[in-house]
Amino acid sequence: MAEYIVEANDLLKRYNSSSVALDGLNIRLEKGKIIGLLGPNGSGKTTFIKILAGLLTPTGGEVFIDGNRPGVETKAIVSYLPERPYFNSWMKVSQCLDFFEDFYDNFDRSVAEAMLNDLGVPLDALLKTLSKGTKEKVQLVLVMSRKAKLYLLDEPIAGVDPAAREYILNTIIGNYNREATILISTHLITDVEDTLDQFLFINGGKVLYGGDVKTIKETQGMSLDAYFREVFRCSRSY
């Protein structure tokens, strides 16, 4: 059994001769942790997540998920939330649940229905009648209702209203399998840092810093968000 849920060694991803998204990336993700993948736009976060999800193929290096290269075996244990909603607007919320139930053996419909009820999302509602934030809530609920080993969340709360963020972070993420790992890519560091166990700062396709969130607060005397600003020397508009 693999010691880490993810091991990336000298991972390289080029889109063309002048565009390098990942430049010798080395990452090891522990099992049973909630980890923030943090960096400015264009740092390689989404590219790395898409490689783990099996949507992109590395140009070089290697990556393993629970000891296996990305493929059929890993897709069964990885639950991926992309940046943008992908369901058709004519679908009802209940039809989205049907889709996940048919497609994923590890999808727990009862959990999804309970969370949607708590969020006040009707199962018979058409997606085209829902706000952008509510659509994102639906998709996040579906992803978190799978009994996966690795959850990949790319900007999971970017379009969600502040009142719902606390519920999403404390209830949805708080109810995941404690043996699983959640990798969250987000710019809203202040909102998620109390949820995170560990963090990785990434820029230029490489990891700059990483460690325990608690240790940063103790040794640096500042929040993770403040430490991020100091490291990257940028404003909230990054």
C-alpha cells in the first residue's frame, strides 16, 4: 500500500515550446489531510489537478495516485470538481444525482440529498433556473458525496455567497472520510485556512513552500493568508 495518496516526481507539462505549466514539480500528499494548493493565476494549480484527474497527460516526469499511474484505477478513487459547472442547463437537480448514481459506484445519493436539502436546493429545480452560485453548490455536493480517497476541488467556493461558504467548509468538507485526502485550489485563503491541515505554495510550476498551517501561525505569528501575501508580495487582486 502506498505511503502517500499522491507522489509527483519531476513533473513537467508543456503546452508548447514557450508555455511551461509545470516545471519539475515535486509533491507528496499525505493521506487523511485537507491540503491547500495556493498560488497566483498561471502558477500551475489547475494543470496539476487536471493531471491527477486524468484529463491531461504529463510531458515528463511521473505521478502516482495511491501507488498507481492516473488511469482507470485512479479515476475510481478520485472525485474531481472542475472550475466551471459542466451539467446541461436543461437538467433537473435530480437528474444530476441520477447521472452520478449511474456513473459512480461510490456515490451516496442519500448524503447528497440531505446536503441539498440543508442548502435549500429543490431536487426538481431546473439548472437553468438556478443562480451560478447554487449550480456550484449542486456540483460540489455531488463531488463530496462520493466515497473517494482523493477529492480534487478547483476553486470550490469562488462563486458561492459568503453565507453558504461556512456551511460548505464546515459541513460538506467536515463530513468526508477521515482516511481520504482533500486538495483544494483557491484564491479565497482567508475563508479556507481554518479548514486546512497543510498548504503548498506553488508558482511557475514549482513548489515554493509547504507545511502545516498550524506551524506557520505559531512560527510566523501570522495567518496563512498574510503569509501568502508576504511570500508572493501581492495584493488581494492576485
